[in-house]
Amino acid sequence: MKLATQFRDGRRFPFHIIVFLAPAVIVYTMFMIYPLVDSLRLSLYTSDGRGHETFVGLDNYHKLITDPLWEPRLKGAILNNIKFFAIHMLVQNPLGLLLASLLSSPYIRGRTIYRTLIFTPTVLSVVLIGFIWSMILSPLWGISGDFFTAIGLEQYAKKPWLGLESTALTTLSLVSVWQWVGLPMMLFLAALIGIPDELIEAARVDGATGWGVFWRIKFPLILPTVGIVSVLTFVGNFNAFDLIYATQKVNAGPNFSTDILGTFFYRTFFGQQLQPGNPTMGATIAGVMFLIILAGVLLYMFGWQRRITQVEL
């Protein structure tokens, strides 16, 4: 039987597109889609530890949400994740936008050097970042004490920022902001540079101030980039794991005060949470992470993106 290679309107079927896309689709399916689907499948089963699985439906999710052994850890991890994300949204992204606005100005000399210096931490190893900041913030030999003393804040000089429940998560969030602020900065910078100079010049001719040009001309034009940066921040923060693991180890101390969904999942899946290795409950936590991230992405797609499209029309 001969395959139809032409549509009724005369257009030919794009077999060449399928040929070029097939390798990427196959690799992505093998290493991303299949593990994700299999993890969701595993969350619906329970294991006896010897490889025998029994289908239990949503019982694992019910246990995770209601069991007094699991519910406090899940609730604490989610709340910490929300705080971790909020600090990035309220500090990292506005700071990245500010830096991008400054470095897009033609009146600042050495713009390329500043961009490189700010972006450099994003390409460094997270383990290296965690180790360095642990040394900097050490109350015994860290240089943070000398810094606070120099600016007249001696009461903070010997404070164990990573050793107190009240400050550990906020401190690690700000360290993460320092490392990753270069990424939103570059995205915002690319959007700002792409704005036609004619629009800015016309606004200045009409008497607009620097702030007026930014708020009424530049910011509305980069709103799609703001949405992309926001959803990337959301996905990245609810997938976070490495910095907290590198500095606070697997128990996300002190007293689980820096515990987020990533570290909670790791402890559970590899047997350091409540009971020896529990892959089914680990997969259940991974399922919760997937549902939270999916909800955020769908909210962006059908809320923010649709609103931006309507504004452009």
C-alpha cells in the first residue's frame, strides 16, 4: 500500500521534519518521559523490599498527606520550598532586571566585563559554591565576621548563619540568589537590547524621564520575558536540591529547617527518612513535586501567557 504523501490542498507531507526530529524525540523519551511515567507508575504501588510490587492506587499519596510520620515532613518541605521560591522571585529577579537595565545603558563603561563577572557564578559547581560560602559564613574563621565588624554591625559578626533554624534557609536562599542572578540578568538584557531605539528616542522627545521610559516603554515590551523568567524560577526552585545538600547535608539541618522537597525525596528514596530505602514513597514525593510544577506551568500557559497575548493584540 502506498503511503499518502500529499494533503488534499496540494501540500506535501513533511517527512523531512520527522526525520530530523526523530533522534531528539527518541533520546528525550528514553531519558525524560519514560523515567517520569515510570516514577508516576511506581507511586501507585507498594514494595515488600524484595522486588515484589502491589498496586495500592492513591494510598501512598493519602499516607503522605495524612500519616503523622510523613505529614509534618511534607508540610515543612513545601513551606520551605515556597519561602525559597519567594526570596528568589522578590530578590533575584528584580535585582536581575535592575542589573540588566544598568548594563544595557551605553553610558556605562566596561559593560562586558560587568556582565561576565555577574554571570560567572552560574557556571561554577554548586558544590564549590556551597563549600566557599560555608567557609565565608563560618563563625570561627569566616571573613563575614570582619565584614560586619567593619560596617559597625558587631552583633552579627559571630552569628552562625547556617547553624540557626531562624536564619539557615534565608541565608542559603540569598547564596542561591548570588549564584543565579546572572541568568535572569542575561535574559532581561537580551530583551532590553532588542527594543528599537526609535521608540525610546520618541519617548524622550515627548519629555519622558528615564523612569518613565522604563516603566511605560521598556517594561511592557519585556513582559513576555518576565513571564518566562518567573516560570523558570518556579521550576528551578521546586527542583532545587544541590546547594542545600552541599551545605547542610542530607538531613537539611539544623532540625530540617532547610528541608525542601528535593532533599525530602532524596532521604526517602535512598533510605534515610523514617525507614530503610522506600522507592515507592520516594516516587510518591516525586509525584507531588511533578504535580506542583505542572500546576505552576499550566498557570503560566493559560493565565499569564494568554493575558500577554491579549495585551499585544
